[in-house]
Amino acid sequence: MTKWEYKYLWESEATKVENLIDINGKNTHHIQDLYADLKKKDEVINKLSIKLNDKREEVYKLKNILKTQHEKDFAAAIGVEVDN
């Protein structure tokens, strides 16, 4: 091989390495963006989970109120006195 062929091979391999470095850098930035997006979505999920738990507690309290009222109404219907 002549020195020109070696030079051509070296330059082509150097170009391939530069392209791979560019691709790796782009992938790194893309991964960082995805990670930031995931963190935001996790925060939203946590906030929604807290709201959901609050609503479940509220539903549980309302069910207890309805159950108590139903028991009072039933007791009143059969003529039994009930404490509030």
C-alpha cells in the first residue's frame, strides 16, 4: 500500500470515529431530556396519587355518614331510639 492509501484509510476511520462521537453526544443529550421528562411525570403522578388518597378518605367518610344515617332511619322506622 502506498502512503496515500494509508492516509485515505486513516482519514476514513477518523471520520467514522468523529461520527460515532457525535452520535454518542446526541444520544446523551436525548437521554438527559428523557430523564428530565420522566422526573416531571413522576412529580405529576405523585401529586395525583396524593389527591386520589384524599378523595378515597373523603369517600370513606361519606360512606360512614350514609351508613350511620341509614341505621338511624331504619331504627326510627321500627321505633327504636338511637343516639346521634
